[in-house]
Amino acid sequence: MYMRKVIVIGAGFSGLSSATTLAHAGYDVTVVEKHDQAGGRARFFENSGFKFDMGPSWYWMPEVFENYFNYFDRSVSDYYTLERLSPSYKVYWGNGEADEIPANLDELFKLFEKYEKGSSKKLQKFLADAKVKYEVGMNKFVQKPGLSIFEFTNLDVLVNAFKLDLVKSFYDYIRKYFSHPRLLQLIEFPILFLGATPKNTPALYSLMNYADIELGTWYPKGGMHKIVEGMHKLAEENGVKFLFESQVEKINVINGVAQGVSINGTFLEADYIVGSADYHHIDKFLLDEAYQNYSDKYWDKRLMAPSCLLYYLGVDKKLDGLLHHDLFFDAPFDLHAEEIYSDPQWPSNPLFYASVASKTDDTVAPEGCENLMLLVPIATGLEDTEEVKERYLNIILDRLEKHIGTSVKEHIVYKRAYASSDFSKDYFAFKGNAYGLANTLSQTAILKPSIKNKKVSNLFYTGQLTVPGPGVPPSIISGQVVAKQIMNEDESFKQTLETQTISN
């Protein structure tokens, strides 16, 4: 029997997800990947005995990962081992003060009470509301392909939509519960990576706080790339083929139907194509203009989530005072947010994040050493010169050293910087973005770039620039959504299912 051929462009989370789901259903799937390993932004590298995850470092929403593997009658534990972090992370304030954020709720309630009398009860109410948003959002909305307004017009969806507070701003919403500046920063910090200031972000995204506080912060032993390795292995177990170090040069289209792709002068035919690489790059540079889904004007109007300035540092001593995850809120939050979103420029006094996975995992650094990753959220489209990278490294290391009371600079034995230009070069990232589209109301659901090309009947898109949005769990879900949409539209596939049902 002829197996319908699918080519997936890109082996990031969404590409692995869509490829495995389609192969599991009986499609002949080939993934074409530019780099020498799977993972996309979640690649890893080793140098001088240090191992670094290049991208995502937070493991939230563990049930999304478990549900993914369960779909194939597998479990997360078949591929990697999880550990819940406790404390979840540490926050450094100004004046040399810091708080470890406990994983235990009772301890967290005590921390809130330290800053604001009565806030523990308010936190309980806030989390109860956030749980509703999380469950409604994850169960009713994120699995929808976003192809029509009618997906959201049945009574069940409409009733639940009122629970999401879509038109209320996150900024106003959380100030109904809390007033102390430090508590507000704790609640607002996930928003910094969603692509808008709290004033322009829907209250819906308090679901992120539920994921953080209730569901917890986890770590896959060996590093975040262990997730990629597990998904890659699962894909191969389901028959997916991979072409690494291969770059798609063109999607060949005749009369509105994609015939296949060109790779280094070789043509690979396909019945369906899934674009899991950067949406803008695929649309703008792999298709002839007549078949592009969106115009330059459309893309220029998109509000992007941040890019980031990253440093991967190997340090030849232990760094007491730091945890696995550390947030440095010793600078004005509002100013940094404004310099990312409202008035894009290099930040004058940036907040930053430090990850030290070697605090949890002794396999990622030589004995007695730490693998230190530093991240500064920045606006997209900024020019990052070597001088700028070095200047910001010194700025944040000076502040880090002051907080932990020990030298770091003179103990750096390995250093690598990574910024917007690298995202553009390595991933063709639109405007050098790191996190996709901003999660604003005007870029939600059907208002995001469509998962389906309007002019090419068998070309689909998945990943952080389309539904449901940026982040590892949403990208995994995005791949599944696209795969299921292809199956829903594939008459040959549906006929095969009907035949199998009759024969059984």
C-alpha cells in the first residue's frame, strides 16, 4: 500500500512532535534538519568538559510532556529522569537581599506574608483562579488549529472563554490581589518572556503562575537536551527518517500544490510538507512570491517576543549562593520591559537570569566546577557587536559577584556569547527573535499566523510563530495540532481508517 510522504522542515520540538505523530499514524516521514543534531533552539554543546543547553532551561507543565509520550504508549520515564527542584529558584533583590522561592506551598505562603500581611490567602485565591485558566486554556483552547472563528463558537467554548479574562490586563488583574512591589515582580516575571509588558498582556497568562507555583519547576537529569534525545529516539522508533546537515533551499509548487523540496540540488517529493523552521523564513525565502502566505507589511506589523543575550561560561570553582535557577531583580523591572517592548534599545540597567545546572547535575561540569549560563532579555533587531557583548557581560558579572560575594571573572575558563545575530544565522529567526510572537490579545488563536498556507493546499506550519504560541510545551502541542489537521484533511488517510475499521 502506498504510504503518503511527508517532509518536515526542522527538527525542533514542534518538528519532532508533528513528524512522530504522523509516522505513528502510518505516514512515510522524513525530517530535514540544517544542523548536525535535533533540537533547534534546544540544541546542546560540550567544550572543555562543560555541557550547555543552548536554549530552554526551565521545565514547566510536566503533564504536557507526559501526555505527549503517553500518546505513543510510552512514558517520560522511558527516556529521561525528572527531578523537581526545591527551592524552585532564587530571586536577588536590591540592597544585597535575596529570597529562595520554595516549592512547598505552605513555605511560599509564609514568604508572601513576610512582605504583605494577608497575602497568603490572596495567593490561594489567585492560584485557584489561575488553575481555572490553566485547565480551560489547556483543555479547551490550545488544541485548536486556529483556522476559523467557528472553532470558538460552540456553547462549551464560549462559556469557558469568560473564565479566561482575555480583555483584562495582567497588570491590573494581579494588582487586585497584591500590592507589595516584590510580590508583584515575582508574579510578573514570566510575562517578561511572553512578548509584552504586563499592561499589554491578557490576564489569561496568570496560567503561567499556576504552572510555576503549583505544578513546579523540574529538571531532566543530564540537561534539557535529554527531552530532545527522548523525542528523537521515539521518532525513530516510529519510523521517522532524519537528514541532518541538510538545508531546504526551495519548496517546489505547481498549481497550488507543493511537489516536494530541493536540498543541495536534490529533489525530494512529498504529499505534505510541514514547516517547523522559522515561519517567516519558510514563507518568504523558500516559496515563490505568488505562494507566500503573508506580505512584508504583515510581518513588519507583528509584535515579537524578546530576543536574548546569552553567555555560556565554564567556571573553575564552585559558586556558593547561586541555585540552579536565579533571577536578578536588582534593577527596575518597568524600565527594562519598556526598553524591550515600548522603546526598543539596549537596556540601560538590565534584569538578568543565571542558570547553574551543575548545582543539580554533576555530569554537566568537571568536578569542582560550574557551568554558568547567563541570559539578558533584549529587544529584537538590535545590532550585537563583540564590544556590546563584552560590555554587558561585565555589567552583569559585576552585579552577580557583588550579590554572591565572590569573584567569577578571573575563574572563567570557557566563554561563549550568543545573541540576536546568532539566532538569525543559526535558525533564520525573524528579527533575531528568541521566543517567537508576543502573546498579546491581537496575536492570539486565529489572529496568529495560520498553520496552513492559503495558496498551497498541502503546506502547513508549526512552531512558536503559530498556534498555540512560544515555549517548549506549546511547541510540542503545535506539532500535534498540525499533524492531526493533516490527517483530518487527508481523504486517502480517512479512507484507509474506514477500511481498517470495517475489516476489524
